Amino acid sequence: MTENLIAQPQEYKNKMDYQNIDLNRGVTAMYFKLRERIAERFPDSFGPVELTVPMKHLTEMSQQEF
């Protein structure tokens, strides 16, 4: 599992470098997609693929609920 976590971002970075695309501009999207793919492959370790929405707004939550 660790090898997958290391290999996937490196492979993506290599593709972006080859295409002369700025990696830093899309890094948030990359990690979001990476998390989805890893969650699909290792659901016991990374939880569900879909993200959950909080029931309350963050400003209404106590520290413990947060």
C-alpha cells in the first residue's frame, strides 16, 4: 500500500513535467483524485470514497464535535 502512495504522485508529476504543465497549479485536484482512487482500492484503511457533509456549520460545532 505504501508503494502505491509513493508511486502515484510521482507518476503524475512525471506526466505533468513531460507535458510542461505546472504541477503546483493542480496539486489540490491531484490529491483529491488520489484520495478517491486510494479509497477505492483500500476501503478499510481510507474510509468511503464519497466525502460526507457536516450536519452543522463549523462555527456552530463544539471543539469535540469538530
